[in-house]
Amino acid sequence: MKKKVALLAGGYTGESVVSMKSAAMVAKSLENTPYEVFNIIINQEKWVHVNSHNEEFQVDKNDFTIKVDGVKITFDVVFICIHGSPGEDGKLQGYLDMIGLPYTTCDAITSAITMNKAYTKSVIADLKDVSVAKSMQVFANRPSSSDAILEQLTLPLFVKPNFGGSSIGMSRVNVAEELEPALAKAFQEDEQLIIEEFISGREFTIGVVRLNGKIWVLPATEVISSKEFFDFEAKYTTGLTEEITPGRMTAEEVDKVQQMASAIYERLNCAGVVRIDYIINESGKVYVLEINTVPGQSENSIIPQQVRATGMEMSAFYSLLIEEALK
């Protein structure tokens, strides 16, 4: 009998569109495998299973089951493809822990910590070969003036929602006059912001996963954006960004980054596949930008690119993720 997989997509943020594309890729890849996949859409209005005829079946939140044609269906495992809240910030993980249902991502505590960019930097800052940009947090209920921010940090700056993803609400600030509008834009997405000094260098991102009980670092991807920075438009508009996998690094840099990625994965007690964004500056120093615990899985997303670069089929990769969650 096939194992039943609940494939979760949607979410409460603007990343829901990306989430739906990720889930479609996973569902397609898991065809003709030992798994029966059920698409589950979660948003602020409803939790429903949507079948191939676009019929909806309510999810019973008491035990995360559905009834289809009068038959109650229980799941063996949950495959989370929700970027942002509630799939990447620990909320769903905590709920699934309470009802005893395994899932393919980091646990609730790790998910909550990594969703907060400032807290993540604090946890990993003392690791070998890891550097982080100078930064500060700003809170909506304790606002800081532009002058106070510029007293602590040097332009250019990046202003980011602290809990956000896909670069939504993010701005680069080159001159002081741009700071107030950037703060206002970011506060539309979150009540906490992180403001970081700009690091000049080559931008990369790398996947890390635990399969068969061992940490596996995927080939890194070098990201070259035609825009000022790798924002939402650059990430999801064809032609605006060049992505080179494997990225152009020296053997020494590859070794350093692989050790760094493994150390971060272990320090944060990660599970499933995560993606670490980083910059290598002109002197070869590695600056970690952020950790994504539910990275995109659409056809052109970076993790699928990196998996294919190893020669592995996506169906095999997702199957291994499921089996790891079931252990």
C-alpha cells in the first residue's frame, strides 16, 4: 500500500504564489513513486484538500485528516511547501508535533529562530569561517529615527522585514533620503525589521540536506542579478538573473563553504533541505546573509538546479526527504 503524503501549499503571506509553484513541482516529481500525494491548501480562510477535479474537502484540524466520499483518510507524513507563515516560522511544525505527524522540514524551534534573521545571526556568528554584516533591529512599537540608524550603520544599507522571505518588502538604501521610505515599505510586511550594512562581493546560495542520516552539501549556485540586488522581481522574472550551478569558486572556497554550510546546519539543528545565502567578498571572507528552511521547489528554483547538478532525479531526492522524515 502506498504511503499517504499531505503536500502543503499556500500560506498567509505574499509568498503563497511561489508556494503553489513549489508544490506543483513536488507533486509532479512524486508521480509513479511509492507515495499517494494529496494536495492540501492552507490559507487564512480555509484548510482544504483539492483533488484533480478542483473539488474541495475540508481538513479536520483535530487530527489533520480528510474525508473523501465518506472515507476518512489519514496521512503518514507531511511535505511542507509553504514559504513564510505558517509553514516556515514553526507554527505548522508545532501543530504537527502536537498531533504526532512527521514532516519534511526543520522542527518548530529551529523554524522560528531561522525565520528571525537577527536571531539567526546571533546563533551562528561565532562559527568558524562565518561572518555576518553589521546590523541592527528596528521595531514598529519602538521606532528608531533615520538619524539614529545612520549613527550606528554606514551606507549603503539593506532594509528587510525580519520575518520575511522572497525579498518581499526589501530595499537597498544608497543615500540617507531613501531610508524613511524603505522603512515604511518594510513595515508594511512586518513589525520587526533588520537593517544591514552592504557587503560588496559575489553572491551565492547553497543547499544543505540530511539524507540517510548524513549531512549532504549540494553544489553552490552563483547569483548574478541585472538589478541592483536580488529582489523579488529578480528572483522570479525570467532573464533578470543569471544563476550558475556550480558557482565559480576556487577549490579552497568550495571547501570553506561546505564546512561552513555543514556547521550552520548542525548548529541550528536543521532537518530536511535548507538553503543558505552568502556573499564572498574581495578578500575571500564568507558573509552569511540568511537561512531559508523551506526553499523554493519550482521547476526553475535553485534547489532543483543544485540537485540536478549532482545527477540525481528530483523524484529520488523528494523520496529520500520523505523517508528521512519518517525515521
